[in-house]
Amino acid sequence: MTLPSIAQLKSQAKRLRSALAAKGQTLSHSQALELLSAQHGFKDWNTASATASRPNRMTIAVGDRVAGSYMKQPFEGEVLSLSRVGPAGHYRVTLQFDTAVDVVTFDSFSAYRSRVSCLIDADGVAVRRTSDGEPYLRLRRPE
């Protein structure tokens, strides 16, 4: 799911307020923006609007389907959780892989992972790297 633009989010907030008002429920515009932000997997409106205003950044939300590589092994899966970490634009993401990934490249044994958590940047690339300099995780949209 791609995050709508700021203008689209504000328009959605107005429609939400109107729909609730028709049912007798009052909601401020800022409350509607906060609800929409949470629905898209963000902590608050400030985080959602900052992400929506950045072009060419990968935007993901809880429940999204993603693909990519983990420890150099391809995967497809689902975003289970996502939270912003600090002011540097890093996010802690937890993924559930459709099929467990073998993270060991040794022939004599295997170690499979089906659920992982990782610190990523706004481009969906892990902040930490393996001993050969490769990021632990690279996210992309499934094809």
C-alpha cells in the first residue's frame, strides 16, 4: 500500500469527519488526521505527513505485503509491526515471511527464520550490515 499524498490524507480526513457527523459523532480535523495516520501504520500525524512529503521513499504500513532479501536470501512476507525510532528517520520493522529463510550459508547446517525484526532507513534498507558490508535486509514491493 502506498501512502497517499498529504492533500489526499487531508481530503480523507474531511470525508471521515463528514461521515461521522452524519451519524451524530463529532470529530475535530486533527483527530481525523490522527486516526488516518494510525490506519496507515504511523504513530501520529506528524510522522505520516513527514513520510508523505518525502519523494522516492519506500512507504510501508502494517499489513502491507513486501519482498526483498534478508541475509542475502530472497523472501516475500507481511509487515507485522512498524514504529519510528529516533529523529534520524529510522524504523523498527517486524516481518513474517511466507516461507522460512535459511540465514546460514554453511553447507553442514541450517538456521531458518520466519519472523524477523530489523532497524531500517526510510528507503527500506537495514541500518546494520553483515561482516561483508551487505545490509541485513532490503525491502521492495512484491511484483
